[in-house]
Amino acid sequence: MALKALSLYSGCLLLIALTGCARSQPAPSEHTIGDKVLLAPLTYVVVESDWYTQLGDAFKVRSPEQRFMEVTLSVTNGGGSEVSIPLLTLESSGGQTFVESDNGEGVENWLGLIRNIKPGETQQGKVLFDVPLASYRLRLTDGGGPGAEKYEWVSVPLRIDVDTGVSAPSPANAVK
């Protein structure tokens, strides 16, 4: 009986030791707008963010539940095979998450939902979020499966020099 308990105890110690030696992934870091963010094989650059109280023109207006935030970005595939650009997520300071909109109506140069990118290719465009007016962190990912996914954050601050009452998505009407 004592030999069995000792064997069990030794097995537990070995398991604890091996668990402690397991390689952990480094914590994601936080970047700012304009930084190159490498999540191999993809390299992202978040160019800018703009706020709107509505999209479209006088004949076809689209209103948000909160506010529309357009994020302009560039994505390059540095790998050797075609990959998909994953959907992006915003996170508020309180930890609430918002997935990008699946409707790009009224968004000029929308990246779309199905966005495959060939080796060496760069795609530029916009993604859309319907969120409360605030500062956020944009979660960029390599598109790896559950448990293997790597990601980084890009701070998307709310600029206090904006006129939040603007309501149409043309250069003259963007909230800047």
C-alpha cells in the first residue's frame, strides 16, 4: 500500500514539474494606430478610425443602434499560401466585446466578410462596428484555431477633438 501511495505521489510531482516547464505563449502586446502588427503570416496596419451617426445618402440612409465606427486597415499576407483574413473584434475598457458588422452597406471600400488573400498580396479597406462612442482596443488575430490563435491589440482612442453630431459618411461629414 505504501509503495502504491509513493508511486502515485511521484507521478503527481512529475506531472506538476512538467506542467511548470510547459512553454507558454507571450502575452499579447498593445500597439497604436499606424504600427505594423505581425501575426504571421499576416501583417496588419490600422490606418485610422472614423465615427458616423448614419451611413448612406439622402435616398438610402442607414442608422446605427449606437454609433458607426469605421476602421481603415491594410493587411499583407507574408506567407506561402492563401489565407483568410479573420473577423475583427473591438473590446471596451469594461471588457465588453463587439464583432465587426456583417453588413457593409454604405461603407466605401468595405473589406467584406469573405476575404481571402494570396501570398505576397496586400488588401486595404474598411471594417464597420456599431458601438457606443468610446475608446476601444481592436483585437487582431492570425486566424489560428481555438487554443492556437495568436492575437495582438491596437488602441483606438476616442479623439476629443471630434464633432459627434455629424451624420453622413463623406469626407466633409466624417467625425474627425
